Amino acid sequence: MKVRFITYVNCPCGHRGSIVESIYDDGQSHWYLATLRGLSHTGHYDGANSLFAENTPACTACGLSLTPENVDSSEFMSRQAHDHAEIK
């Protein structure tokens, strides 16, 4: 089964990009891939959020490093709810 999560990130300059996570697991093989759309890998982040720490997103328009604080709040809340449900 392939699952895709899209996390939309809004830069204060008005640019919007996303982090796309693709997860595949069919019981015999599994893989995970995170890619940036409309963002670059030139940011700096050393916090606890592994998605941002591994991908280090930055705005392609102004170069600002983006953090979990730049995630669309409704997107962030739905992702947190999903992650919490999987832990149970």
C-alpha cells in the first residue's frame, strides 16, 4: 500500500511550497521518501522535528530557512492527529 502525506509550508514572503512524504509497504518490502516541491534543501534546522531536520527546507524565492512554525496550521494539526493515532 502506498500512502502520501503533503505538508504545505508558507514562507513569510508569501511563497508556498510543500514536503511530500511517500510511504510504501506491501508486507514484503517497504520504503520511505520525502521530497521538496517549490522549496530547496539549503535551509538550516536543528530542532526535534525529523521531517524538517532531514530535509532542511528553504524558500526558493527569498532563501529563508523554514521550520515547523511555517507549516499551515490546519495542515499541522491534522498531521499531529494522524501521528498520535498511529502511536496508540
